[in-house]
Amino acid sequence: AAKVTDKDGNELEGSPYKTLADAITAASASEDSTLTLLDDITLTETAIISSGKFIIDLNGKTILNKTDNVLMVYSHANITIKDSRGGGTVETVGDYCYGISNLAELTVESGTIKGNGSGISNHGTLTVNGGKFEAYTYGAITNKATAKIYGGVFEGIDRGEGIQNDANGEIYIYGGKICGDTALLNTGSVIIM
């Protein structure tokens, strides 16, 4: 399923791991490590990341959950998502579900994040430097806390918005492309730089 390398690029003992959960556990215990997907993964429950500072490299692969949120980042976790190969995707097709639910610190460098509900539902600190985000019901990014957008494409499909910024949300937009029937739905604070 995935391998984990330490901050110096050395593969951890026990790597590669047969499940995403095992790879997350190993990466959480090795600060600044990189969890690299080796295969497409279909989850039957949300993958939870509650601690650690590490990178998830989609590596051109897909993490899919057909019935629930794909990833939940919370507590003391500090996660960066990137896709070194191209074509890497985090996707849920579950009704009103999120690709990623963030309640901690999340940075997205590249890759595609798709949700039937939202691509990312942010209740923590979100930084987006690139990537593609899609949603069918809410915002491709639904922000309820603090978000900084430097790049990326945010597309609301069908009833979804490009970006939805809720009442407690504070969002800084420095760049990127926001599109959809409703590009930006705002009831919070939006600062466009």
C-alpha cells in the first residue's frame, strides 16, 4: 500500500506497509518523514491522522472512500499533501462527505482532492500552494477557520461552490483560480491580496 522514508530518505524498518493505517502510524512517529503511496487504495472507513509532522506523497495513486470521508487530520498533526508523479487523487463519492477534514495543520502542494460534500472541510489552519479541488454539494474548499490560498484550482460542480467561507472563516487569497456556478460563497472574512 505505502512506504515511509525518514527525513534523510531512508526507508523505515517494516516498510513497505500493507495498509494505509500502518503507514500513517509509522510516519506519525518519524518527524518530517514521507509516506509514499505505492498502490491505489480503497478505504472502508476514514483514515485518521492525530499526530506527527509528515508528508503524504500521492505518487500518482488514488485514495478512495465510497461511503465516508477519506482523511481526517486533527489534534497535533501537521500534514503536507503532494503528488510527485501527477494524477494522484484523494476522493470520496459518499453523500455529503469530504476528501479531507482538517482540524489541525494541513498544507497542499499538489494533487487532486475531490469530495461529494467538500474537497477539504477546514476547521484548522490550511495552506494551499497548488492542486485541484472539486466538490458537488458544498465548497471545493469549505473554510470554517483560517485558510491561505496561494494557488490551485477550486471548482464547484453541480450545486457546489469553488470556495465556501463560513461565518467564523478567515481566508486570504493570493492566487489560484476559483470557478463554478457560485465561485465564492462568503459569510466570513475574505481578504484578496
